[in-house]
Amino acid sequence: MTEVAIALAIPADHPAYAGHFPGRPILPGVVLLDEALHVVAERQGLDAATAQIRSAKFLSPVQPGEPLVLHYSEAPKGGFRFEIRAPDRGVASGAFAFTDLGRPHAP
């Protein structure tokens, strides 16, 4: 599989910004992971509930309204590697595995 790139739509008024951190909001890493995991699962026809996070690195904070692009590809030993990028830098990277890999998920 070749690399796929898709824009992540995380609104500037996402509720997670309100409490993380008041006065200087940044997007929590868990929101980045959740968005990436669900996009990969949906596009690959997999069940997001069967996902396992193999690794995750948070490289740079995400400010409200920053455009983000998810890049992902199949990993050599199964699962998927991903990187989330802002226009000028990487913000997160890691790998997911799905226990239902290879079995299409019924919509």
C-alpha cells in the first residue's frame, strides 16, 4: 500500500481545547490519536474498536484552528504507521494494529 494523506477536521472550538489549557489551549494528544485511528479504520474498512496503539509520539503542540494532515501507510509486519503534520512541522507519529486486520468491517 502506498501512503495515504487526508486532512483531519478538528474544529477550533472542539470542547477539548476548553480545559487543555485555559488561556493557552492546545489539542490533547488523545484527541489526535482518536481522530487518526478512526480515519484509518474507516478508510480501511476496519473496526476502530479492535485497534491497539503500538506506539505514539507527540512532537509539537496543536493550536486551535491549525490545519492538520494525516499520512498513513501499512506497516511491514501488519497494522499501520501514521504521522500527523501541521503545515510547517510534524505534530505526532506512531503505529496502530487492528485485531480484525484483513476482515472487512460491516457498516
